[in-house]
Amino acid sequence: YLFRSNLLKETAYQMQIHNRRQSLHAAAAAALEEIYAEDLKPYYDQLAFHTEQGKLKDKACHYLQKAGETAYENFQNNRAIDYFSRALAQTSSDDPETQISIFLQREPVYRLLGQREVQKSNLNQAKVQAEKANNLSFLSEIAVREIRLRAEMGEHEKALAEIPQAIALAEKAQRL
């Protein structure tokens, strides 16, 4: 290519490099999936990285969730939060079920770390999405977790007062 401006030339080259790097990450993810198809679990973190860098949003969300679960199982709590938070960033705003699932995956990590206010905020975000989706099953699960959180924060009277509503939600969700 012939360029009249060095800035234009540099920008064009950087765009090519970026696009090439993105396609290489996507190819690396596909190779990992193919080579280790029998057992991907040890490679979830690498798959998460490559799919995220390759701009494969759905796969990135999936592998970030899996990497978060693995980190949580291995007591790598800060890493788990990072993976779950990055998975949330990959979700579409028109997919509240996935968002809620990720909030509910992240919540027990905050619980283990004793980050009660962040845990509470996380549950509130899940609740907002569940209300938007009118998902009674998730609302019931969130209500139970909120009661447990209130009890752990010493708000026993509030926790006890919320139990009938949580039971009613669970019964209503079961009937559907």
C-alpha cells in the first residue's frame, strides 16, 4: 500500500495486526477444543482467554463461567470473581437468564470472602434481572440467598420476616 500520511499508515497496520491477532486467538481456541475435546476442564482458563481475545462472545462467556467454577473449586476466589465478572461483560443485555446464572455463581464467592455488601449488591443485580425476566424460579432462589445473607449479617428479624414471601415464591414457581 502507498500512504501519504505516516499516521494513516500506522493506523492501517495496527488494524491489520489487531484483526490478525483476533483470528489467531480464535484459531487457538478451536485447536484447544479439538485436541482436548475429551477433557477441556484443565484448559478452561486458556479457552476463556483465547475466546475472549478472539471476540467469540458466546464461547467466551461459557468458558469464563467454566474457568470461574474451576477457580472457585480450587479456592482461587479472587480469580473466580474475575472470571465471573468478565463472563457477565460478555453477556447480551437481552439474555437475563445467563446474567442471573452468573450473578448466582459469583455470589457464594463473595460470601466466602466475607464481602457482605458486595454480595448484597450482587444479589440485588440478580434480582433486578430476574424481575425483568419474570423468572419465579430465580426469584425464589435469590430470596433464599437474601435471607441467608441477612441472617449472616445479624439481621435476624428481617430474615425471619422474609421467609413467608420466599416460601410463597417457591410454591408459585413450582406450580409453573
